[in-house]
Amino acid sequence: MKKAILFLFILLSIQSQAQKTENIIIITTDGFRWQEVFKGIDPAIANDKKFNQGDSAYIYKKYSDSDIKEARKKLMPFFWSEIASKGQIYGNRDLGNKVDVANPYWFSYPGYSEIMTGNVDLKVNSNGYKANPNVNVLEFLNQQSKLKGKVAAFGAWDAFDRILNEERSGFPVISAFDKVGGNKPTATQKLLNEMRDNSYKPFHQDECLDVFTHYQALDELKNKKTKVLYIAYGETDEWAHHAQYRSYLDAANQVDKWIQEIWNFVQNDPQYKNKTTLLITVDHGRGDKVKAQWTDHGSDVAGASEIWFAAMGPEIVPKGEIKTNSQLYQKQFAQTLAKIMGYDFKTDHPVETEIKEIFEK
């Protein structure tokens, strides 16, 4: 009898440790600062006529609060309710919790490459860099038998075809004004293509508005039942470069709403419910308000290496905002993504170890 009970206990213990995540959704919102994530609006920027688009009243009415925790929740309500209660959030440097890019360049292509390859390749030093020679974790996951053909990426910026080396990687990368649906688009895909092509193009042909990237990705999730999905929003970076703080805040607030929409779908679909993990992060930070450097980033801009991330899902122990002193790096994300899905990402270049804290109780 005692042996039977012991066997049952061991069996239950093994089952409790079994792989629970069957799907993963990775989301990036380009160049969105940790300062706004953890502290809400920056009054020094919001009050500056060079940046507030002549509408500081709107900014304060929609996003301001004397309590920092309430202000950040106004900006990102889903993030600071659902994810804060059921997931983990890293990068509040005011509490000593630091996350940084490891590459020395502090701009987009090297950042996305670091996220996806788990490696810093010093040759990847330009946003115009050729097709990435480094194998990425999405490519690796697409080679696994359970995931083959169930991996897709959607990015507002046209560089993602090169960053993820679509030709070699073997999974679809829909970036900027690429059409969805191939030669036989559904009625929804045809409409999305037409709306995007005929839209306002503030960033010319290099980047579409995030709304199109979002609904293309959501359509893929709903109808293709993708198991590994990457969505890269871009407007937070674009409006910052344009020195438009109101639009920058609105873009972040909209991304938060879209994450909520994705999560609501996930938690109401049998394939995804309680079997899907979200990981949300950025490719780089940007400068502080000093010398108006919040609009920019790069190795010459202090603070542009400073980033943040959040995760929520079956493998992620609910801890909320992490308040302990630590130093984590962007290059750890790739292996973390693989481990969440139950794999060990190995390739012909070095891959940094996963973020072990995510999995610890």
C-alpha cells in the first residue's frame, strides 16, 4: 500500500512538472522606454511644447495621476492588471531591477537579432544589414516536428524579412506592405491588404501602421492556429523619433489594448486556453528627457541600452513586478523562449543561457 501511494505521489509530481505551454506569442513594441512602463507619463516631456503636439491637456486628462502606480496603469491598464497579477514584469531600474541589451549599438536590427538569436554578432551593425546569417529561435522551433509549419512572424517594419532571414528560415515573415494570403487570400485577408495599401503612410513604404500588422497577425492566430507567433509593433519608436509624445503614448496604450484582445481570444479558444505563454519586450531603450534625448537612441545616447520585459503563461510563476536587484540581458530571451516551449535552442553560434528566474517559484 505504501509503495502504491509513493508511486502515485511521484507520478503526480512528474505530471505537475510536465510541459504545459504548447503555444507562445512574442510581442515587441519598438523602443518603448522603461520609464513610461514603470512610472507613466514624464511631466518634463508632456509639458514641453516641442513634444506635446500642443495638447498637454489631453495627455494629462487621459494618462496622468499623482500616484505613479495609477498613472502607469492608465497608460497600460491590461499590463498592470492582468499581467502584473498573473505574470512577471522586469526592468524597473529605480528598484535595481535591470535589463539591458548586450550589443554595443543600441538600435533596432542588432536588438531584434539579439532577441531572436540569443547572440551578439558584432557584424550586425546596421539597420540596413543584409539577411541575418545567424539562426534565430523561431527558425529553430519551426524545425521541431510538433511545430513545423505552425510558426509565423508579422512586423510593421520592412527589415524583418532580413532580420529573420525569411528565405532561409522557412516560415512566413509578413512585414510592412507584404501581402497576406498569397495568391489565394481569404475575403478578410484581401480586405486587410487593400486597407493597408490604401492607408495613410506617415513612414512611407518602410513601415506600415501597427493596426494592419496587428489584425493580420490576429487573423493568422484565429484561422491558421499558429503555435509560435511573433508580432512586432513599431509606432512607439516612430512617433518618438518624430518628437510627438502624445502619439507615442497613444501608440503604447493601443498596443496594451491589442495585447488584451489577443489574450482574450487565446483564453477563449480550446487550442490556446491555459496552454499559451506571452512574452513582451523591446529592441532597445532610448534617452532620458535630458537634452531632449528621449526621442533618440544609439550608442551615443545614454540610457538607450535599458530595456524591460514581461511574461505570462503556464510556465511562468506569478510574481508580478520584480523588485529584486538583478542584471539580465536581451540575449537571454531566445533560450528562454525555447525553454518555455520545452526545447533547448542549439545552433552553430553561441546561445546565451535562459532567464532562470522566470521559472523559479
